[in-house]
Amino acid sequence: MGARDPIADLRRIAFLLERANEATYRVRAFRSAATALAGLPAAEVAERAGNGTLTDLAGVGDVTARCVAESLAGEEPVYLRRLVATEGSDLDAEATALRAALKGDCHTHSDWSDGGSPIEEMALAAVELGHEYMVLTDHSPRLTVARGLTAARLRRQLDHVAQVNAALPEGFRILTGIEVDILADGSLDQDEELLARLDVVVGSVHSGLKDDRAKMTRRMLTAVANPHLDILGHVTGRMVSSRPAGVTGPGDKGHRARTRAESDFDADAVFAACAEHDTAVEINSRPERQDPPKRLIRRALEAGCRFAIDTDAHAPGQLDWQRFGCERAALCGVPAERVVNTWSAEQLLEWTRDRA
């Protein structure tokens, strides 16, 4: 029996742990081991597995060393086999069809802000999921708790993304973007010149979430009318559950486990404005957000809005959370043709350019 790729198996285990919301320390153990072994010649890895010295390497423990030995013996690691066997239930037909129609993800984070992984690692995970593109949307400057990008850092990121794209597999690309804060007056927290350069702009409210109804409505209506805003992110700001441990570590540096009530605003007015300005409403797939709630998805659908089914991923395994958003969208009758990330990258970019 031929050897498997032990590094690929370790990374696959980490991905599945992230997707299942397992504890961050478990995910880190497998990613650290994969990183440690990736820097060694394959012959040395095999030799160490044979003589029992893998655990002498920083970042490799007993469990990960056993997985490596099983991989090199041509066996699927027991740890991986168990994870695969206990994956979640299948989606129903409508949600499955919607998930299959998605070509990309319009809301993702990297370790340039509060994500836990490099841009390259996020992109390769998206490639493995079969995506054609990933929009990189790290935070804007005012969200200091999430290491939001100043204009200077965003410019450096744009140059870096161009370099990464040149090395990625053909047929996949990272689209430039930002999750820009919607400020108290409804303005967007980044230079206008930079917002105009970006492929996709997601705008979200992260502060003043308890503002009164009239103030929050004015704030959101002003933001939606801004021609640079393409997608209105997690519209109510709610948290329906405390994040499990796997979602509160380095992969979500700016987030804390808590529940939070919905912000109060005139949803009919905001969704009417989204339809008028052709701004998409995000269906945020994070399990602890489930934002907007289904009743508001239905109202946005009735208002004629477009949607973006996004993961808001802060780690590679979270990129597969789109299935949760698809389940909720399907329950509300959202058709694929109303979802902007069922489009090709070229169609998506044509839409964002026409809106500006």
C-alpha cells in the first residue's frame, strides 16, 4: 500500500475540526504539526516516523505523530476517519442545489486583520471547496479590536493579493475587498479612492448596535445609498448563541463569545433602499449569527433584494459554512438567480462596476 501525504491529512483534519466548531487548541495542534513537517524533506519525515522521533519536533505531539505514521503506512488516519464518519447530515435538495450554484464567497478574513490564517491558506482552502473566487474582506481602521486595515496597510494588501493571485491555480482568483465599518453618520470607514479601487465592498455595523430605531435606520439608509457599498453585511448584528471554543481563538481575534439582541431599525425602509440601489443583503452563514433571521430574509426577498450567501470565515474550515446560509435561504424560498455569488467572477465584477 503506497504512502499517503501526511501533511495533507493533517491539514484536512484541521479543516474538518474548524468546520465542526471544535476547540481552537485542537485545530492549532494539527495545523502546527503540518507547518513543522512542511519544512522538512519527505525522507526525514519518514525516518523520524520510523524511529519515533517525530515528537522531538516543535509543534508535533503524540496524536499528530500517530496520524503521520498511519499516513505514511498508506492508511487513512483513524482520527481523520472518525471525523469523516461523524460529519453533519446532508442538506435537503433545495439547499444542496443552492450550495452547488455558489461560485465564491464574498466575505472572508485573513490574519491581516482578525482572521487566524494567511491569505494564501484561505485561498487554497477555497480552491479545494471548488470555488472560483474568494473576496478578501478584512476589517477597516476604526475596528481596532480586529486590527482593522489603515489605508496604508490596505494598499500593501492589494499589492500582496496581486502576488498571491499570480501563484494560485488557474481558474481561481482572490478578489479584493473590505468589510468596512458603517460609522455613526452612515459614512464608510475607508478612503473613497481606495473603496473605488476594490472589487467588492461589504459594509457592516459593528458599533452603536443599541442605537434607537430612527438613528439606526438613518445610518443604514445613508450607507446603502453610497455607490461604493455592494453588500450590506450581517444586518441586525445579532448573536443567537455564544461561540464555541473553536470560534473564539486566534481564528476570530476580534470576537468574543456572547449573545446579543438584534439592532432595531425599519427593515422595510432599509430593504426598499437596498432594492432601489441594487445593494445585496448578506445572508451570514456563521452559526452563532444566523443573520438576518428568516423573517427578515423573507421581507428582503419580497422587497426585491439581491442576496450574498457568505461565510464571514476567519479560518479555512469555516469556508464550508456556506451550507448553513444555504439551508436558511432555501427555507425562505430565495432563488439562485437572486444570489450574487452564484455568478462568475466576471459577472460579479460587472455588477459592482455598474453600481459605482
